[in-house]
Amino acid sequence: MDDDGEPRLEAWERRTDYPLTGLAVLYLAIYAVQVLATRPDQAAWWWLDVALWGVWALFVVDYGVRIVLANRRLRFVVRHPLDLLIVAAPFFRFLRLLRLVAAISTLGRVLRDDFRGRVGSYLIVSVSLLSFVAALGVFEAERDAPEASITTFGDALWWVLTTITTVGYGDLYPVTVEGRLVAGGLMLAGIAILGTVTAAIATWFLEQVGARDASEAIAPAAQRDPAEARHGELLAEIRALRARLDVLEDREQAPR
């Protein structure tokens, strides 16, 4: 955990991480069904919305308990801005997408713990999750908007792909406030992902070069590359021959 000196908070998070992860997956599944399979004027939509708010309320309870358990509450609030947005979501009812912060934040907390040190796995899972959520969000925001170009979920997935990779063809673009907010977050995420990939590749190269240099420094001659070992042997023979020639020259030049 990243909260040093917070034993009660760490114990609570250890007990609740996986149950909350299950709730986060359930939340995303319900939201996906709500967006892709129902419409606001259908009865099922209302029940799905109630379920979403119920799961969101559990996330808020978790956040409140974590604040109570934290010894340094102000530091906790500052270091967990996404969790604070979860609590603030009802005050931004015009932007339903803020409720997704709850699921993303919970999943991200577990992923950081489980995939620490495994950058490739973390990136794959994080990018896939972010892309799916962004596609759902922009599709819900744009599908009924006048002059919208993103009118199907397939369009939304294509737009996410071109945006998160910073390609940006411009053939599809959001026209609503909610859609543009999703676009802004996705652009920032794309830049962060490219930076993370570049840093991971650079770190891998440095580790490989450092490991090779260290192994060459401590490895015996028999374990080294055959060509390098033969080269060393030839140099040793040349030095030995040179030493013998010097001895012979000294004998020839010595007075009889």
C-alpha cells in the first residue's frame, strides 16, 4: 500500500480490495447493459440505474470508512483525488460518467498492487479497461445528439482507438459536452500511456545492457563467447612468443 504508517487503513484495504473489485466489475457490466441494451424510456433502464446507484453507494461507504481509519486524513484526501470525485458525483448529475470513476478507481487500486513490477500486464489491462469504458461513455453521450458522428458502438470503439493512440483521423468526433470531456481524458491517457511504454522500453534496454556487462565481468573464460575466448587465447600466445623472443635477443646481445 502507499499509505505508510497507516496499519488500520491498510488492513481495511486488504480485506475489501477483492470484494470491491467484484463490485466494480459488476458495476461496469450493468452500465454496459444499460448503454447497449436498454434506453432511458424503458422500464429496465430504471432498475439498472437503481442498481448502479446502489453499487456507487457502497463505494462511497468504503471511502468514508477509509477516511475514518486514516491517521492523516488530509493527506489521504489529497492522495486519492479520484475517490473524492466518487463522493462528488451526485453534485454533477449532468455528467453521469463521473460515476464510472468509482469502478475505475477501485480496479486501478487492485491492479497497481497485483501487477506491480509487471508493466506489460498492467498496461494491457489498464488500456483495455479504459478503452471499453471510454467507448461506452462517448456512445451514450453522442448517440442521440444532433449532428453526431458517433452513432454506433462500433464507431465509438474506432474513435477510442484513434484517440488513445494519438492518431486522430478526425473522421469521428464528439459534439456534446460529456463526449468532449471523455475525449479530453482519453487524450491525456494516451499521452501518459505512450510515455509509460517509452520509459518501460528504455528501462528494459538499460537492464539488459547492465546485466550483460555484469555477467561478462564475473563470468570465467570457459563460459564466455567462444570467439571471445579464442581471441583471448591468441593474445596470450602472442605475448608468450614475444617474451621468448625478448629472451633470445638478450642472449644474442650478451658478451661471450
